[in-house]
Amino acid sequence: MDGMLALVVSDETGCLVAGAGAYAECEELAATAPLAANDVVPTRLDVVARGSAVRRLCIDGVQVLIAARLADGAPHQAIDAALAHATAGCRRILSKQRRL
């Protein structure tokens, strides 16, 4: 997780499903992910959301959110690469049609 503070998978209510990083950081990122995914970030949470990115993913009809938060000074390209990698992993693990 180069340059990342946390990377999480959450449900659409903000409940943490899986995370990499400090527990408190993962919990906070998961809880705010639905707000950021819907572009409804209250003013006070705007500061928290600045170094974060969220992707919405639907796998076999189930909505999940994948969110990442950058460490200070980390290149912003790191967040896109981390989210792309996590998205591919979630699709592979959670999909009904798995290759054996």
C-alpha cells in the first residue's frame, strides 16, 4: 500500500467489510464512503474526504464501496492504482462465477 493510509471495502450503509490500515482509519473511511460516493459531503467532512477516493461497485447485484485514503505527500496516481487493484480483487473473490 505505497502512499496509502487505508484501503477499505464497505457496504452502502458505511459498514466496514474489509480493510487494510489502522483500524480507526479504516472505520472512519468506511463510514464516510457512502457520503463521498453520492457527492454529499457535509462541510466538516470535506477536510476528511480531500485525500480520499471512492468507487462504487456492483457484483452480482450487490453494491459495495471501495475507498482509499492517501498519506500526506503521496502521489495522487497511487489512489487510482490501489482502487483499480482492489476492484479487480473484489470482482474475482465476490463474483458467483469463479474459475476453478
